Amino acid sequence: MADEVDSKSIVRKNVWVRVPPSAPKRRLHTQSPFYLKYQPNMTYCAKGGDDVQFKAKLNIKFYVVFVLLLGIVILGLYGLYFLNTNTILVENGLPMDNQTKLLLSALIGVAVLSWTVSLFTLVRQILLAQAFSIDKDGIHSTATAKILFALILVIPVRTIPYSAIKKISKENGVLTLLLDKSQLDINPILRFFVSKRYCFFSGFTSVKQENIASELEKYMK
């Protein structure tokens, strides 16, 4: 072995050894496949350790609904004011009797109350700047809608724990959760009005809905 050439002092075929460049730095949130599937509708933030959270952004349709609902509430309030401060003529030019006025006022008042509750729920979502968020503890800071006597009532839900989710399915092309209402973190007064079905009505495509469902199933296991 004494005749062997020192491997440190010879260059084979004039090929020089170069130190490879350092790997490019990657932003933390792009390492999440869930984030990549949802970009730009979803954002990702780390809360420390293994506790991660995914947030669904509000899309433009949400703000359009908010503006329309605000207009309806204002129109309903004006209708109540006009009904009780003016003489309303009915058939044969006779003024509307007080009992009929009272009945119409009650009906309009119930409708305005329903719209106002829904409006404040939408305002809450705007202040939170998200449609919902998902982490290891459940679905947070979201809302559920229910049609009650032809009125749409949007109700805030603080948390839907995974223990409250009985089934994940698609109904009319919309990702839907069948819920156990008793497990929801919600105002007890509003619990009665909550529907047993929660729909992801944030404008997600079919593919994104499937990805949400797969992520929920991972957390549920």
C-alpha cells in the first residue's frame, strides 16, 4: 500500500469539488399540505409546539350578503316606523284598523329581529376576519344558518368539537356535518334554534371541500 497515490493530493479528470449551496429557506406555513391545498382561501398560523391552526378567509360573497342584509334591516325598521306614524289606507279608502296594524307590526318586528341577529353574527365574523378555523380541538369561531318560518337565522357558534360531529357528507354539493347539538359550545338561549346540520357555506370548490373533510377525519381519529 506504500505505492498508492495519496487520494488527498490528486485531481481526477480535473473535476474540482464544490461545497453545495445551502438549501433555500422555506416559509413555515408553506410546509403544510393543507395550506397549499387551500391557498389563497386558507391561511395557516403556528400557535406554538404542535398546536397548529387553519383559518378560512371570508370571500367577497360574504361581504355582498352583509351589505344586502344591512339594507334589509334598515328597510324593515323604516317599515315599522312608517306603519306606526302614518295612516294606511285599505279597500274603499278606509284607514287600516289598529288591530291589523298591530299584527303587521308584530310580524315585521319578528322578521327585523331575525335579520338583526343574523347581521350581528356577520359583523362578528368580519371582526374575526375569518369564516371558521380548525385545530386539534375542533372548528372554532364560525356560524350556522337555519331557515325558520321562511326567515334565515344566522347563529354564532363558538366551537364545534369533534365529539359533536356524527357524520360528514355532501348535500347538494355542499360539505355538511351532522351534529349533536348538545355538544356544541354555544349560547344556551340560541341552542334551540341551531340546526343539526352545519354547512360550509364559504364558497369552497368541490375539491377543497373534500380536502376539508379529509382533514376533519384525521382530527376525529
